[in-house]
Amino acid sequence: MLKGKHPTARQRQARLINVVRWADDFIITGRTKEILEQEVKPLLERFLKERRLTLSAEKTRITHIEEGFDFLGHHIRKYKGKFLVVPSKKNTHAFLEKIRGIIRSNKQATAGGLIAQLNPVLRGWAQYHQHSASKRTFDKVDSAIFQAAWRWAKRRHPNKYGRWVARKYFTTLGSRHWVFHGETIGAKGTVKEQYLMCNS
């Protein structure tokens, strides 16, 4: 508990001071920038100092909600009176780099084997952001992953035409076109068709 003079519940409400915390990451809201700079931040720094902790200068900043901020892989902002939560650019970039890294490190894998490695990563990221207003980001991610899969397939067969590569590695699945697919063989020799997961 913070030591010193504490604002009452009514005073906190008037200042719109609220805290959202997840592990060691947190957001503190206030009615004005001055309240956060002159009251909240010094109190928080004193609270942490007593516990031999400090605020991260790199991660700590005071910003208006209409400008937005990143928190736990999301970008949060107020736009035209509505709160928007979308995957942050930094989070999306790191995710795509991870996907491209898996593809680069599996140049000799089968298409099915590659898909079996990619799908858990894709599924986890999509589920984490499923409640965000993220359709536009998901569309961009799908396009980037398709391009990476296409380059992987073309490198496997440098002497083949694009149409041949398309027939071998891409198919139509329901209303989805250009779905990257392949086969994996189970422990008992059973063949399983693998399809690259689509976010959208």
C-alpha cells in the first residue's frame, strides 16, 4: 500500500485515476496530464523505490488516449469517441518475423511438415487477438504469410513455372482460394492432409 496522504475514493473518481495491471505491466489513467505527471508518477516512483524497484524509462510515457499507446501487444486508442484495440505494429512485426524464421529454417521440409510447425504459431497469435478490431491487420498478415509460402515453394522448384508450383502446393478449400497445403505421415504410416491456417 502506498504510504503518505492518499486521495479518497471520491477524489480518485474526480481525477479519473484507475489502474489496469497484468504481471509487471500496468496502465494508470487520469483526467489530465498534470495529474499523472505531478501527483501519480511521483507517488508511484516512491512506492517502487521503497521496494527497490524503478519505472522503466523506455516503457513509461504519458500520452493522450486519442494518440493511443501499446499495451501487451495491443494498440489502444480512442477514435471518434470509440475505443479501438488492434494488434500493435511491433507485435505484428515480431510475429511475422517469427513466421518467416520458421519458413527459412525449413527449406528442405515437406509442405505438410512446414504447415504442421506454422499452424500452432498462427493459431496462438490469432486467438490472442481475436477480440481486437483486427480484420485489417489479419488481412495484411495473411497476405505476408502467403507471399512467404509462395517464395518457399518457388525456391523448392526453381526450374518449374509458377502455374506448376500453384497446382502442387495451393488449393481451394470451401470459399478460400490459394490455400497452402501438403501431407504429413503419422507414426502408423497414415497420411494426413495439412492446410495452412487462415486468420481472416
